[in-house]
Amino acid sequence: MGKVISLFENLLGSGPVAPRDIAADDFDPVPAGKYKARIIDGNLTESAGGTPTYKVTFEITEGEHAGRWLWYDIWLTEGAHRYAKRDLEKLGITSEGQLSDPLTRGYLCEVRGVVRRDDDGNEWSREKWFRVIGEESDPTADPAFSEPPSPPSTSQENVPAPASEEVRHV
């Protein structure tokens, strides 16, 4: 319990505070426009009112908003059937059974973000449409890491001799 209390003392300011401990700013909505993004999640869910939807999460990959997320709802209703079929097919989902499966391919997309505003003036980012422009070669790979190095050769002919020692053949 002491660690938790110490953490909260530091967070709330009664303990020592480093500059990195200053609270982060709230995010403003991503400005309306076209962005390059990758799909990081897709899942079957429901709206607060119970309407079934397939929610797709995009991460912007380029520009000043790289790392920010946008969401797109594919509504699964009779009225939206044609649009749902179109968008789900972009993701390789062609049967009802696939809706509960996780996306196994990392899709690269062009998305159009918009800003929505409710009656109280609250704003948030949404995606209006998306177009698949490619696939990541390995969606689970971390792009910060390159391929692992090859193991060293065990053959003596490929091992360079030390510069300061004389080479002796056995």
C-alpha cells in the first residue's frame, strides 16, 4: 500500500515533482482531412442504444497527427446492409462468422477524418470513409526493430584473423 500512496503523493503534488510529471494536455479532435493510417483493431460491438456495429480502429501513421486514432462504425442493420457489405468486404470479411474473429491482416488505408459536434458544443474525431491501399507484411511486427542478425558462421574460413596476431594454420 505504501507504493500506491507514494505514487499518488507524487502525482498529486505533495511529493517531489519532476518536469516530466506535469499533466498532459487534453487531445483536441484530429482536424478534418485525409490521412494515411493502419487498422489496429476491428471488433463486433453494440452502440449505447443496442444497434450492432463492427467498430474499426485506425492509427494515423504519417504527419503531425501520427499515432492518433480514428474510429469507423460499420452499422449492421437492414438499412445499412449495402454499405456494411461494401466496407466489410474491404477487410476480407465475407461471412457472419468472421465478424467475431480478430482481424489477422494489417491493412494500410487512406482515411478521411471529420470532426463531429454535439448540441453542447463537444467535438470529437470520426472517420467518414476508408480505402484499403495495402497490407503490412507482418502486422504483429514492431517497426522499431529490424530483422535479427544472422548467427555467426562456424566455419574457420569465414572468420577474419585478428589484425595483431599472426595466422597459424593447424
